[in-house]
Amino acid sequence: MTPPTGWLCDAQRPIVSRGAYQLYYLRSAQNNGDGGWDHATTADGVSFTHHGPVMPLTNGVPVWSGCLVVDHANTAGFGAGAVIALATRPTDGIRRYQEQYLYWSTDGGFTFSMLPDAVIVNTDGRTATSPAQVDNAEWFRDPKVHWDAARNEWVLALGRARYAAFYTSRNLRTWTLRRNFDYPNAQQLGGIECPDLFQMTADDGSRHWVLGASMDAYGVGLPMTYAYWMGTWNGEQFIADNPSPQWLDWGWDWYGAVTWPTIEAPETRRLAIGWMNNWKYAARDVPTDVTDGYNGQNSLVRELRLERQTGGWYTLLSSPIAALATHATATISLPDRTVNGNTVLPWNGRAYELELDIAWSTATNVGVSVGRSANGLRHTNIGKYGADLYVDRAPSERSGYTLAPYVRAAAPIDPAARSVHLRIFVDRQSVEVFVNAGHTVLSQQVHFADGDTGIALYTDGGAAQFTNITIREFAAAI
């Protein structure tokens, strides 16, 4: 999902109305500029229709991230089935006055009106005097709301600089502050953005609470993507089973992510989408800016399931949304290959899925190069080396648009592993890699040049078998 033009940022958790998912996203006419919410719809999570702004920049005051709910029981008084959005705005354009505003829609989320006053006031911003207090006050954003049926109330999670704050309400207008989630090593993991609290049924039938958030753990060698904790919501606070989070993506570019229940199986399956960018470099120009003003895209929609692992803990696993298969324009199966060195496949393309298995005995480095230029100098490598499963986009760098030093992303893998199953999705500006059963995903934007259309298989230190090689082509966007 890309914007028609301009800068795209965080997606907002979709709701369902008129038989489709209603997706909203932050958009501005300039890179990292002030803006508001734009609206798109999708019936299948693959093909999107754009409807333009619904909460625009007003009098110089932007609208930042938040969420939407369908108020089936008319708790807020705007009518049964009204769509209610809670969104962060800096009151009077003052950053330390980030506060939560309520918008409502009675036409399924296509037009909105706003209450004039904030429903959650940033009291920290009104009293802050020291630099530390001001810093904390300037991180008061991204509300995420869900209905707690067990307690007959709404629950709101709010991102703060060192913790997640929780509020409850009966009517979406009047909110009571409850207890914070003070996660360990807060400074090393960064502040919480776009918190995501939900309950889900695992493959063994058990129910679990999950708290997710976009975090910057670069300083301690962990991802800058979506961290999540398994735990318990007791009506007052979230209590984590393990203080160390798990990660839903290990690439450089899967931030501001949101998840939401599927229409078909809301208790056991959720969908997720992430912003394919990173605040280390998000505001820069990109190669397409000069022709179409484009800067930003969301990831493929993925499907999440919760599975119990052998050690007794629970993990969210990711798969590309199944509807992608219906959009493939051709499927090509290539013969199995034993590779010792480098082999170029007899196929070229710009938008495709490459699925394959790799097995080896003595090789020390095995993988696939995508976006390969005809001379082999440009490419992005996806492979296994030691304890790393990596995506390295450094050889795809373009003059004037460098991403260095943020080029090689790595996820942990058993160093003794001698096989791996990969599903690699390549598009004009991105690579998304799903590993094995979806325990690991790496998502990265890559600035491919026009001739970067080839695929090669490679090994170092010995031979490897590349089997079940399947390419699914997708039509290039116009």
C-alpha cells in the first residue's frame, strides 16, 4: 500500500465497515512534514482504493497517530455503530501539549467530525519545567483502544517516553488513568510508539494477552521494529510473563505497525501491516521523489497466529496474507540445483515471490541474491551465516540515496542449522523475507535501479542444494 503521492507514515489500525477493511494512514505533502489522516479501503488486504484526506492538517495543527473502534453499543452517544477515532494532536501546535482528541463518523468512517477539546489532557506538558519533564511530556501519543468485555469498559494504551500508560472509560469521552507498564531497560529499548494491546487464542486453545509496540533498540543491538510481550491484563495494568520482549520483525523497516482481527477468524487470526521506513533516515529524499513525490510505503499485510513453543512459551508467527496468491499473474517452477559458488537463475522480474528450500552440510554461507544487475555488481543478499539469518542491501546502494550504515539486518538462527525455507517478496522498492514457519521475518526497503531484475544462488565454503524453487510473478504497478 503506497500513497498516490507524497510522504506516508504510520498506518492506523483498520476497522471493518461496508464489508471492507477501512485503513487510515498519516500523509503529508512533504517529507516528514505536518499532515493528517488519509483513507484507503481494501477487501482482501492486497488491493487498495484511495479516498483522500479524512482528518486534514487544520490551522497548522497536524493529526498524529491513534486508532479507531466501532461503537456498537453507542457508549459515546453518537449512535450505535458510529466509528470513533482517538488521535493525538499537539494542542495549539505546541509539541509538549500532545493530547488525545475524539473524532466520530456516522457514515462508516468516510467523513469525521471532531470534539473541540481534548478528551485526555497532557497534564505533564502543562506542569513540566525541567528538561527531563519536558522530554517526557513531549512523548504522549498514539492511543490504541479496545473493548474489555470482561469488565464492560474501554481500555486505552498510550505511548510514553519510558513506559506505556493505560486508561479506562465507559463512554470513550471520560478517561481514568490506571497503572503503567514500566518495561525493563526502558532507555535501551527507547520510548513506546503505537502501543498495541489485544487478546488472542493460541493453537492449543488457550487465551493470552499481548502488548506490542514499536521500539528503537538499536543501541543494544536489537531491532527498531515491533516488540511484544506475552502477559496478563487485570483491568489495571499489563503484567508481562517475561521482561524481555520478542520481536515480530528483524529488518530495518517495519515500524509503527498495527494489528487487527480478521473478519473470518477474529479470535485466532490477526492481520498486521507496518510502515516500511526507519526514523534513522526516514526524512531523506528517495530515488523516486524527483518524478512523482513518492516517499513511503506500507509492508505487505501479514497474517499472525499464536503458537505454543516446545519450551512452554508462546510466539506470534507471521505468514504473507493468503490473498496474495490470487494476485499472482504467473507461477514458474525451476529445477533443483546443487550450487558451489554462484549460479544465476534463467529469470528476470521486478515484482515477485521467490519460495525455495536450501540444505547444506559444510558450506559456511548460503543464500540468494535478488535485484541482481546484469553485471552482478548490484544485488541484495538474503542468507544464513553462522548464527545470523541476514538481509544485506549494501550492494544495492545508489549514489545520493545511501542507507549506510543501516544496510545489513540480521535475525538469530541456530548456528547448527543446515536447512532453511525462505519466502522472499521483492517489489520495486522493498524486500520482505519470511523464514521457515514464520518465526522470523526481515523487512527492508531497497532502492533497486531499473536493471536490477535478476536472481542468483550462492554458497561459500562448500555446496548447497536449492530445491522446490518457485517464482510467483505479480503485475507491475503503473
